[in-house]
Amino acid sequence: MARIAVMREAWADAAVPLPGYETAGAAGADLRANLPEAVRAAGLRLEPMQRLLVPTGLRLAIPEGYEVQLRPRSGLALKHGVTLANAPGTIDSDYRGPLGVILVNLGAEPFVVGHGARIAQMVVAAVVQAGFDVVGALAETARGAGGFGSTGTG
């Protein structure tokens, strides 16, 4: 099991739970909004088609050879049209800055991000870095250069 060191920002509310897996079979750990004290009571209002960087109050030390992927929460997407603008977001093992989540409201109504609300899922994944070689030709395959929709419908 990979272990990730977590540090709270000095301003962050320590009562907001750390990322956690809600069920034994969960692939993603729920990540929560940790809002600055001045906006905790009201939350952050996200208008339709607006993007917003939502703070988590956390910084991570991800082990080398791993990444953290940020993914949308299906309930927010279905019920409110709120998802991640850059899904999946990638946090590299050498990044030590503040962890924020870029939410976008694709719904028709404003959405308020509450303090402590679950806003995304974190998936820890192994990383393989590849080497890249320039060649004169690529090996042939049955699919060849067939792109979008080339393998049929449905």
C-alpha cells in the first residue's frame, strides 16, 4: 500500500476530514472542500458555466513512482451538473504546492460548495515513464490509422 504524507495549510480547518475511502471497495478517496474562514459560513457560489478553484487546505507528498488523479463525484455530476474542468486532474509526485480542485458548473442553477463538502475523488495510481524514439515507420496493425468511430458504433 502506498502511503501519502498529508500536511494541512496553516489556515485550514483541522475538523475537515482527510481524504478517505467511504467503502471497502472504493477506488477513490473522497476529497473535501476546506474553505478559508471568511467564506466558511456562506460557502463558495458556483454559477452555471463558471469554473472555480476550490481549496482543500492540503498539501501532499506523493511517493515517487505514483500520481494522484482527481476525478469527479458522480452524485454531484448527476444531481447538479458539477464536475471537474480538467478531469482527470493529475498531481505529480514532485508537486508540493496547495491542492485545489477546479470545479465547473455545467448545470442550469447556481451551486454552493459548502465547507467540508465532498467535491472530488482521489485515485492513487502507479506511473510508468516511457522513453521516446524517433523512427521512420511504425509497425502495421489491423486498425491502422482508423480514428474516431472507425471501429463501428455501439
